[in-house]
Amino acid sequence: MDRHHILELYHWTSGTCFRHPAKGEVPTAHVKTIRPAAGGIQDIRACTDCVVGMEAHRQAAAEGAGLPYRPGAGAGE
Ligand SMILES: [Zn+2]
């Protein structure tokens, strides 16, 4: 699946990327909702580069023949 098709799967609105806040307002997609212990809801939004990167991770995990997906645990394997 190429970048264009991945991006088509998401709904894009202007916002701040959770990994690239220095970019300011950019096209972002909602990727997660966090419910802080203090209450309320915090939406996590990601820019196009981050969404493509996350999907690449998911694809690699799925191709791992049933191995569990461990975010951030793949380094050094
Ligand atoms: Zn980003």
C-alpha cells in the first residue's frame, strides 16, 4: 500500500502533530484518544509523515506471521 492510499484512509483536519509540535498547524489525523486520570479527553493527532510511519510498523507486524506487535521493541532484533 503506497503513501497516497494510506493517507486516503484517514480524515485530515488542521491541527498539531503530537510528535512534531514545532511544525505548528499542519494537516493531521486523529490516531488516538487518551483519557487522563485527571479527567476529560485528550485527542492525539499525527501529521502525514507520522501516520505513514505508524502504518508501516503495523504492516511489518502483520507480516510477522502471528508475532505479537510490540511498539518500540523492535530495535536490535
Ligand atoms: Zn508528525
